[in-house]
Amino acid sequence: MTVRLLMAGLLAALVGCGKPSASPSPPAAPTVDTTPSVSTQAVTASQEVAAQPDEAQIAALLNDLTQAVRRYGVEQRRAPKALDELVAAGYLNRVPPAPAGKRFAINKNLQVYLANR
């Protein structure tokens, strides 16, 4: 029995109580890369990749548009035919551009999805 108690105490001492240390380390200073770029083609290609939204960004955009469509539907008591109606009514500032070859559409459940052009 005392051996178990001693082992538990030793284990607790080794693990600690989970409190953060009293003096946190200072944040690292930001570093600035001063080396010139290798070529403008590499920069242009990386900018093109960054300009294309990834799946997570598209999903978030579709979710935001769906919420605006549903809010419009509840408040106006009718479904919008297109996202332009939401802009005209002030629910959106503008209709965001759809990915290449796609367009935004609204289904019967007032959910915005990407359809082929």
C-alpha cells in the first residue's frame, strides 16, 4: 500500500501540477527576408495560386451566401431567384465572383451551390 502511495507521489512530482511557468518566454522577433526574388515568373505563378480559392474558402463562401439567402427568405417571406436580389435588398454588398467555369445557384432548400455554366 505504501509503495503505491509512494509511486503515485513520485509520478505526480514528475508530471507536475499543470500550471504554466511563472515567466513565459518572450515572443520571437519577426524576421524579414531581404533576399531578392529569383524571378518574376515564380512570383506571378505563386500569386495566381493564391488568387484561386481553395476548397475551404469556397465552402465558407457558400455557407455565407446560404445564410444570406435564408435570412432574405425569412424576412421577405419568399425565396430569391438570384443573388442579385440580395444585393439590391442590402443583404450582400456584392455578388462574389464564382470559380472559373461555375456559377452560383440556389436550390429549393435555400442553399447556395456551385453549378456548371
